Amino acid sequence: EDFALSDKREAAQPIGPANMHTLYDQAIALFAEAESIASAAGNTNVRLAAIALTARAHYAKALWQMLNAGGTPAQPLISVATADAAASQLIALAPADWRYEVSFSPTSPYNPACTDDGILYQDPIDGIPDPALKRIVYDFIEDIQYSSQTVIGVREMRLILAESALQQGDTDGFVTQINEVRALEGLTDYDPDVHAITPRDMLIHTRLVNLFLQPMRRLADMYRFGIPSPTWVESSEAATQPGTVFPISDEERLANCYFNGTC
């Protein structure tokens, strides 16, 4: 909701809630620079990450604008031409299930006690524990505190394109992208004329299982699609003010003179 580019040694004024969109603009410019540098250096993985994060930044900016208005939007789907273009570019260049990850240790310990992930959440068509969610959770458990973090990947690019197609009324385009994601797990193709689940609910499900543990994806989806959590207190801001995200921390407020009034 607000941010300050500062630390305990050097205070800075908060950007302000109304100006938070400028961070997305700065990120997009920096990703363009990163792509140029990576291309010149022949660093394919970083170049792919820069392209994918460009798509994500354009999409996330539109998502922020939607949630910043407050409440559950009547039309929660996002379609941004610049995000679609970058997503399509990434898909054309990257391997089928490419992802950019951050690793936290050169060697990840194995946890032999967690050979069964216990996933009960099922795929709505095949009726089996969802394999995408199963894999993500198992990897997280197996690597304990050193589990790698997926930053961005092809799956999210296809989900951006799927959502854009759905928002534009292009059901065939939506189905094509969703089934490309499902094929990565060997799942049955989705056909809205055959299967009971609606395209919108299929989008929600596919985002949930494929973007699990990736920051802000699920919370934003819960807000914009009106999905409450059973753990939310009824009087909490999350329940009463959809779109509420994390404020500046108390630590920053205490340390930054622009917040505590000592500047």
C-alpha cells in the first residue's frame, strides 16, 4: 500500500499509496535494460527472466490498479496488450516448462520423513490429487528451508494469455493456453462444452495450483474473485476491505524519521 526506498542508516520519504504505480514503471524500464545487457552478454536465462518479468510487471500494474480501487471488482479479469506481447515473446523463446528460480543453498538436504505430500486438492477433470500442486509442495517439503523459489515461468505466461483471451471473449484462445499448461502435467484437455467447470473457475483453479507459493498471486486472486479464506476473521481488513495488502512495517515506521516525525 506504500513503500519507502530506505534503510535504518539512510531514511527516505514514502512513495505514497497514490504513487505506487511508479514502481511498476521503474521495474519495466529496468527489465528492458536487463534484457539488453543479457542479450549482449549471451546470458539466455537472464534474458528470458527479464522478458517474463516484463510481462508480469505490466500484468501486476493492472492488477494493482484494480485492487487499489477497493472492493471485489465486478469484472475481475485482466487483459493488457503489453503483458500479452511479452508473454508471447517468452513462450516463443523458452523451453516448454522453463522457470526462473532463486536458490538458497548450493546443496539442498533431503527430508526422508516426507515421502508423501498428502495433497487432497483434486484436479476438477481427472479427479486425482492435482499433480502441479503435488510437485510444488513435495519439492518444498523435501528441500526444507533451502527450497528454491520460483520467480516467474512459462506457466504464468500462458495463464496471463489465457486470462486475457477470456476477458476478450476468446474462449478458444483461453482453452488453448489452459490445455498447454495441463499438458505439462499429462492431464486431460479441458473442454468447456463437455466438462462441468466454467472457464472462469478453471482459470482460478489453474492459477492456484501452478502459481502456489509465488508471492501475491493467490491473495490477489482471492480478493478479485471474491474468495474468502476460512482463516480470516470476519472483522479483519482482509474480509471487510478486499484489496488490502501489506503496510509499511513497524520497524520501518520506527526507524524512518519521515514516519515518526523526527526529520
